[in-house]
Amino acid sequence: MASSGEGNRLIDGGGVRVDAVVVSDKGLKLGAGSYVLQVGKRKFKRVILVGA
């Protein structure tokens, strides 16, 4: 995402998923773990978050 405005529009339009679940909360906080993020139809990234 190029900007936070673009990110907010994608979330509003249902274009963001975490582990195949549509994100509807703009304030979502993820805990430590491994996630697959999808933005749009073709952009996928695996993200590993490490807790402190």
C-alpha cells in the first residue's frame, strides 16, 4: 500500500485479508505468530511477528 488512505479504502472495500479472513477493523492488532496477508486478488505475503 502506498499510503494509509489507500489502505483504509482497501479495508473499506473488503480487499484486505489475514489468513483468508476479511479485515473490517482498521484498528486490528495482531499478536505474535505467522500470518498470510492478502491485498487485492494477487498480492500475498507471509508475515512472521515476534513478540517481545
